[in-house]
Amino acid sequence: MKGKITRWVLVGLGVLFIALMLLLPLAAVLVYALRQGWATFLSAVTDTYAIKALQLTLLAAGITLAINTVFGLFAAWAITKFRFRGKQALTTLIDIPFSISPIVAGLVFIVVFGRIGWAYPLLEAWNIKIVFAVPGIVLATIFVTFPFVSRELIPLMQASGSDEETAAALMGARGLRIFRRVTLPHIKWGLLYGVILCTARALGEFGAVSVVSGHLRGKTNTLPLHVEILYSEFRLTAAFSVASVLVVIAVLILILRNIVEHKLKREERL
Amino acid sequence: MRVLGLRKAPSRRKGVIPGFGLCMGVTLSMLSLVVLIPLASVFLILKDFSLHEFWNVISDRQTVATYRVSLGCAFTAAAVNVLFGVLLAWVLTRYKFPGKRILDGLIELPFALPTAVAGIALTTLYSNKGWVGSLFERMGVKISYTTVGITIAMIFIGIPFVVRSIQPVLEKLDAQYEEAAAILGASRARTFFKVILPEILPAALTGFGLAFARSIGEYGSVVFIAGNIPYRTQITPLIIMNKLEQFNYPAATSIALVMIVFSFIVLFGIHVLSARVNKIAGGGAGG
């Protein structure tokens, strides 16, 4: 009897904490977005600058995803299928972006490509703009999400070992074939999981992008930056309307993530 | 086979699996281009900056005040998160109740929700006109634009780190120790503090470290609720941002360097701790 009470008290506290800390902000976004009715909501969401911001956000996330997936696959293959010196150091170096503030992540690209950067004379000679332009936004997004895919793949590929790949190689299979036929079936859910985490962060990145963007409306404004601009102009309903689009994307990603995680856990048990 | 000085150690299998050179080449060049070279460039900017100037910037009164705000709030938030993180991990691994899977899935919300969205939502919610803020306003407590608000935003961003660090350890923890303790006559509370807590302590500390590190660096979800009042609610990432907006790049870079060094120290601590956690979760109990 006493155990039962403790149990419900603990469950209640946990649920209350999540409801107050996580669900309430989510609900607030949706309520504030629709406070002035659907018409206001729709006009904020279909505003030209909002659409342009959405396009840039999707573009940056798409490029980031492609590059980080390629890197994740190569890095995980190198780290888990071979033995070499400095492996631990390499793994730690890959994890660096995780521990760095997004503001500092943005700053390092200013330091390279900005007016004071060592690469600035070169860029000027070729007439390329990186900082305060789209390439800077893409670079900053790649930086902050760099380890996301490799981090999911490395433990998974370490656990499955390399015996099967060795056998395939001894039987004469070439690299790409081994990867497609032997490795990929083992890691497909893990890969998808890493890709989902990377997408979520890339779509929502704010700090790093904020530093390198220059906030040019319609040009270098991503969706999260657009939310910030609307908010700082005291156009709260518009800000929350655009934010609610990001909330819907986030909830979809969360659901997808849970489905994939479930599959991943089931596969691990087999 | 040599790639940039990394030599393949002699392997028992003599390396039948193809692709070492290619994979290593791609990995190292991408890592250098995206992460290592840009990070190293921080020092290039500072080379024209004397040690004296550097020290003046990072020990400036206003800058030191930001360290205090950032560290203090991040520490409090991480401590609160450990408390609720242990509770949530316990509830999620040991009990069955309706809606458990939804609760489990919701834990990751702070990872999925764009930080700026969380930021404006929390600020509005806790401002004196917001749903929660107006309740506290009547009691004379202000939340938005104070350190309390910053701490709440950091609790929001940090909770998944702690829960996800502790959960796997609790799942692996063999129930027979608890049974043995119960048979020997220990109360449930005593069992928890004497048997379970020591086992999950390293994981809880790892979670604390991860949440702490993330909170110190966090920008999007904290910046709106902080309000950027110098000496009172200005956080370190925000003073870097202010210096950048004034095109004071050496000063911004100097403070950034302090943050980089600090996060490396925390990262190192976490690595040491998680090596111990892996021992417990991997080999210790059950299998």
C-alpha cells in the first residue's frame, strides 16, 4: 500500500514537471499564434519574407544533411573497421562541436572569412561572399551538427564488429559492395536516427546562424531568425505564428524519432 | 599505408577490409576544413593582441559578471535537472502507467524544438502578463528578465541530457541487489540511497556535466528571457555577441577563447566519468 502511494506520487511529480516545463511552452506558442484568428495566422505564415526564410532554412538543412551524412559514414567506417594510432584522439576531435557554444561556432567563421579573417583577401579577389551571406549560414549549420551522424553510427558499427566485412572482402567483394550488402543493413536504422537528429538541429539552429547571417531580410534570414526579428519588432502574434510552423515540424520530428528509436532497440535485441 | 602521419597499427587481420586510405583521407580533410582550421584561426586573430590586453578583456568587471551569471544559473539548473532527471529516469524504467511512452518521447522535446521558439515561448509565459508570470507577479516575484528566468530556460534545455544518461544504467541494474537488500530488512528508502544511488551516481554526474556545459553555451532559449541587463542578467554568449555587433573582434574572440577552454575542461571531466559509467552499464551488472 505504502509502495503504491510512493509510486503514484513519483509518477505524478514526473508528469507535472514535464507538463509545466515542456508542454506549457509548446501550448503557449500555439495559443498565441491563433490568438487573433486564422486570417492573421495565415497572413504571417504566407508572408513573402516568411516563405523566403523557410526556403533558406530548408536549403541550409538539406546541404548540411548531405555533407554530414557523407562525413558520418566515412568517419564511422575509418574508426570502426581499422586499427590505427590516435583513434581516441580522432573521436574526441569529431565531438568538439558538441561542446562549443553556438555563438563561438559562428564566431570562428567570422574569424576565417570575415573582414578581419585570413581568407578575406582571397575571397575578395574572387568576389565571393561567405560571412553575412548564404554560404556562411550553411557552414555554421554544418559545424554545429557535424558529429550528429557519426556519433550514432560509431557505437553501432563497433558493436557489430568487422568479421562479416572481413569475410566479404576475403570472398572478393569490393568496398562499396561490402558496405551496401553487409554493413548498411545493420546500420540503416541508426543512420536514419542520426539523420533525424541532424535535421532537427539544422532546422532550428539559431545562435551560430545569427552570428554569421547579418539579418538581411529575404536574403540571409532563416526561419528561426525571422521569428526573432518579428519578436523584437513587437509583432508577437506574427512571431508566434511563424514559430508554430517550427513547432509542428519539431513535433513531427519527435514522433519520427521515437518510431525509429523503437525499431533500433528492437534490432539491437535480435 | 600512411595518411598524414596516422599509421595503421599492425593488425591481426592484416587489413583485408578495403578503404582505409580513402576513409581516413575524407574524414581528416572534412574535419580539418569544417572544425579544426576555423577553430585554430581564433589564435591568428589574437596574435596582434598582447597578453596584457587579452587579460584586461577577459577580466573586465562586466565580463566577469557574465561568467558569474552564466555559471551560477547553469549550476543551479543542472542541479535541479539531476533531481528531476533521477526521478524521471526512475519512473520511466521501474513503473508501468498509462501514457508512459508519450512521457518518454516528450523528454527529447528540447532537442527537437528550435531554441529561438523555446526562448520566446518561455519569455512570454513567464513575463508579468504571461500565464505563469502573472501568478508569480502577484506574489511579488519576477521571472522573465531575471536570473530565475535564465535558470528556468536552462532547466528546459538540460533535462534530456540527465534523463538519458541515467536511464540506461537503471535499465541494466540487476534487481537482485535490491531484492537482497529488501530481504536483509532494508527499507525502500534505505535501499535506494545505499544500493541504487551509488550505482547511478557516475551517470547522474555525467548528465550534470552535459547539462551544465550545454547551459553555459546555450544562446537561443536563454537570450530572450535574459533581457541582457549588464552586471545582472547578461550571459557570457551574449556579451560575445554584443562585442561582435560592435565589430570588436579581438575582444569577442578573447572571451570566446575562455569559453572554449572551459568547455574543454568540462568535456574532459565528462569523458573520464563516462568511462566509469560504461564499465557499470556494460560489464558490471547482469551481463
